[in-house]
Amino acid sequence: MKNLKEIAALFFKLGVIGFGGPAAHIAMMQEEVVDKRGWMSREHFLDLVGATNLIPGPNSTEMAIHTGYHRGGLPGLVIAGLCFILPAVLSTGLLAWVYVTWGTLPALEPFFYGIKPAVIAVILSAVWKLGQKAVKGPLLIGLGILVMVVNLGTGLNEVLLILGGGLLGMVVKQLLQGGGDLKKQWGWWILPGVLSGAGKGVAAISLNGIFLTFLKIGAVLFGSGYVLIAFLEGELVHNLGWLSETQLLDAVAIGQFTPGPVLSTATFIGYLIAGWPGATLATLGIFLPSFVFVLLLNPLVPRLRKSPWTAAFLDAVNVSALGLMAAVTVKLGFGVLGDWRAALIALLAAGVVFSGKKINPAWIIVGGALLGYLLTLL
């Protein structure tokens, strides 16, 4: 019981102060869990960090779940995950209520005007930074460009693109390198097969449809939390029509103001679609797979690391996710950068995020909001 209280207190605190994205969250966890409390060795902590890259879901949330499981078993797994997520969900839900209640007031419109181009700059920066780690040769460069072009040209389902890209990259790489007998690696095809059957979106708004849509996204969301934007844009804006691109950009901006995982954006969007029931089900749907994957796949991590087929699949999935992020950045840019004011804000925000200085994206968006307000006075 003492362990569970310690787990709850620590991860609730980290959820409250967890600004700065997954890398910052994991750095704080290492300091608290390894350096201060000695709950695990640095080597084991790094092993768990590596494991989060082998399964879908938000890395920092899964690290919280892994740590809770290590310290307190199954109850610790649940408590750590919930306590880390809760502050972000509550603050995002509150901001969603404020947005729906007052967001259309003329006094707020100039601020939201400046937020949108700043968000595009933040997403573009994330694509660039993640690409430096994910792109490991001409094959992956070509695959990422292919996924981006197909998405822009056909609007093909994001789930099919990210999993199809993963499978294509895996097979081509192994064939080029003379990989082992595919039949001996059949077990590694189970994971993408299960994920591709996560569910299909529904055309009409319903609570069941909201839950299944976000459950599907949570089950296939490899890579950065920013990949979420590509999935939301494809599913909710184009396929289902539950959200406008303006609302999507506002939701992403709100997600930057709150601590904790970026996936709490789902809470905001769920509220826009169907109030508090929608917020609750969207949040449950998008985070539930992380709890399940950590519990079920953790014992498989050593085997996953050793398989050249799975390693190639994960590399291809990550670069496919980047291709989707690049595509959605282009789409949103065409919709937002329609006049010189918006273009100026985007250019200045890009200059800041690419300056090399470590600045929290929330401050970039605050600056965009203030600049948007000032420019609308001209």
C-alpha cells in the first residue's frame, strides 16, 4: 500500500509539472525514479525507454505505466498511468468547456488567429527533429516521401498508410539485405495484423463511434504525439466530418498549454463533439491501448529487439508517421496561411523553433496569439 501511495504522489506531481513534451517528461522521470528514489537501475530504466519505441502509444505515458508496474505490479501500473494522465485531462477538459462557452466571442478571435500559424511552425519543427533520428538511409527517405505524396494525392486512410508503409519497408529492407527466411519470422506478423483490425470509424456521431475511433488511433499511434494530428485530420475532419480544420488547430494549440501527454488533445476534441461524455470516451479510447500494450508486450521486448524483421518494420513505421505529419502540415498550411499576417506569424514562429534554443512550444503559441492580436489592430 505504501508503494502505491508513493507511485500516486510522484506521477500526479509529474503530471502537473510535465510541460515540455515526452523528452522532458522522461528526463524528469529518470531524475525522480532513478537518481532520487532508486526504484530501478539506470540500465533498466533505459531498457524501458527503448521498449516504449517498440509499441504504439505516447512514450512518456508508457514510461509512467512501465515504472508503476515495476514498482507496484498491476495496481501500480494502473495508478501510475492514471495519475500521470489526470492533470492533463482535467485541464484540457476545462479549457474545452471555456472554448465552447466563450470561444466564439469576437474579443478572443484575434488571439486564435495568431495561434494557428504558430501551431504549424511547431508541427514543422517536430517533423524536422524527429526526422533526424528516424531517417536512416535512402530507402526510408523514399518511403516517407511516398507516404506523404499518397496521402496528399489520394487521402488514403492513415492507418492503412502507416501500417502499409511499415510492412513495405520491412519486406524491401530484408530482401535487399538478404534477410532470413520469412516463414521463420511469421510470429512477428501478428502485431501489425492485430493493429490493422483495431476498428473502423463510423459516419454518424455517437458515443460508441467516438470511443472506437479514438481506440483505433491509440492502437496504431507509433512515433511522436504529433502524429496524432495526422490521424485526427484524416479521421475526424475528412472521413467523418465531426471537426473542422480550424477546430483541429485550436485543439492542438490548447494541448500545448496543458502539462502531460499531447494525447490529452483527445479530451478537448471529445468535448467539442459530444460534451463531457464524448470527452470521457475519447480519453479512455486513446489511452487504453497503452495500458494493454505495456502489460502484454513487455515480456516480448527482448525478442522484438533481436528480430531484424521487427526492427525494420518499426523503422519503416516511424518514417511513415513522419510522412503523414509532413502531409498534414502542408494541408493545414494551405488553409491557414492565406494572408500576409498569418504568413508573418508562421515565419517568425519557425525562426524561433529552428533557432536551436530550447523553448517550450507553449511559449511559441502564446507569442503567436499576442502577435495575432496586435496585427489585427493594424
